[in-house]
Amino acid sequence: MKATVVISTSVSRVHDGLSSLDGLAGWWTPEVEGDPAAGGDLILRFGDEHIQMHVDANGPTAVAWTCREHTKFPEWSGTRIT
């Protein structure tokens, strides 16, 4: 499945929201930890549930993650978000 989200703001502002722990805490979940740099791993917590993402890329105009584990939606495992 492919989905596209259109956001009315600058590329740099979107990148800031996806490429730092503070940015992710501001729009996805305040319970985020890990290393947002390329090659790092992120854990996003939602109460008793969590998502583990591997950071494939983190450049000025592109961010890519691969889901390693999603405790609520196991079908996410192996999917890629760019």
C-alpha cells in the first residue's frame, strides 16, 4: 500500500519534525527515544504499545525508516516509510 500526505509547510520544517527526537515528540508521541541519525534506531511508545524503526536515511530532503516491530500492528514489520 502506498499513501501520500501533503503538508503545507517548508521542506526544512517537515525534515526537522522527522529527524530529531524533539521533532518526533512534538507531532507523533512524546515518548520517543533512540538515535534519529542514519543507521540508528528509534522507539516510539504509546502506553503499553511501541514501534521500533530503523533509520535508513536522514538527509536534508529525505528521511526513510524501516519498521522492525509494531506491537499493535505486526503487519507493519518490514514496511518502509519515506
